[in-house]
Amino acid sequence: MEEAYHQRTTFLSFEKEYIAEFVYGGIDGVITTFAVVAGSAGAELAVPIVLILGFANLIADGFAMSVGSYFSAKSENESYEKHKAVEYWEIENLRDKEVEEIREIYEAKGFEGDLLKQVVDVITSDDEVWVDTMMKEELEMIKDDRPPWKRGLVTFIAFNLVGFIPLSAYAFAGFIDASASDLFVVSSFSTAVALALIGTLKGLVTEQSLIKGIIETVLLGGIAATIAFFVGDILEKLL
């Protein structure tokens, strides 16, 4: 049983419940960083400038995104606990009304007669079960037990890890003899591969077509890069 649970909750050595954070952090990281690279290429900036802008974007935007993920998760948890406290108060002070709400919920599900009465009696005999039922069925809220700091950390790691890929060609430019255009070609190719892999993970997370996930992700990255390249090119000519 323990082994089966482990298989359900891990994927490629990641805890499966954090894959969504890794996917969306990675997508944001690789797209925004490659946009910087493309804009720099369009403006024909020197390699050191590309690296400075790229790493500044990685650290600053990655930190901002992880902080946003942390506070979003923290707010969700606080909202859940607040509504849960209200439900406990209503059970304590408006018991008959809450019993009727449980009856209406399960009556709408098709329960009736003695079976309906039995279900209502069982649920309302335990306040914790009762509140959990109201949270799920009435408020449609399910508690996320993942620590907010961990969600933020996974987002930050994914943003920087995947976001470094567009910069990798420039980071190792000192060890190879390549022109700026060659570096941009290598960066474009590696970014496309990264987007395809992240798109595959995205398809797995959303349980959608893998091909669709890959196409959407690569297309989005391509559009962002194209816009950034021409903006950089136009600004370089104007300035």
C-alpha cells in the first residue's frame, strides 16, 4: 500500500503535487528569459550585456514569482480556515439550519427516505466530518496541505533552472568560437527543446493531449520571443 501511494505521489523523482508549480514556474522562466535574449539579439547587444540582463531577470523575476506563489498559497489557507471557523460557529449556533442544508445537499444528489435520514444523521453526529462536508459540498473549498513556502521554493527553483537554458549558450560563449548570430540560434533551439519538455509536463499535469501541451507552450514562447526581438531591433535603430 505504501509503495502504491509513493508511485501515485511522485513523478520523475518530483513530488507529484508540486509538478504544477514546477511547470508554470519553468514556463514563465524560460519564456521571460528568452524574451530578454531575443530582445538583446534584436538590439545587437554584446554578450556581457545579454548575460547581465538575463541573470538580473532570472533572479528578480524568479524571486517575485516565488513570493507571489507563497502569498497566494498563504491567502488560500487563511481563507479556508476563516470559512471553516464560520462553519463551526453556524453548527454551534444555527444547528437546525445546518442540518437542513446537509439534507438538501444529499437530497439533490438523489438520496431519499430512510437512506437520506441515515446519511444526514451520520454526518451531523460528528462536527469535524460535518464541517468538512460543508466546506466541500456547500463552499466547494478543499484544503491544500502543501506548505506555502515549499510551493514558493519550487516555483523559484523551476524559474531559475529552466530559465537558465536560453542563457546557457551565452554563459559558455567564452569557451567556444561562435558569432552572436550563432549563439542566438543555439539559444533558440535549446529554448524550443525546453519549452517542448515543459509542454509535455504541462499536458501530464492538466491531463490533456501532450501534443497540444507542447504546441501551446512552444507557440507562446515563440510569440513572446518574436515580439521581444522586433522591439529590441526597433529600439536599437531609434536610439
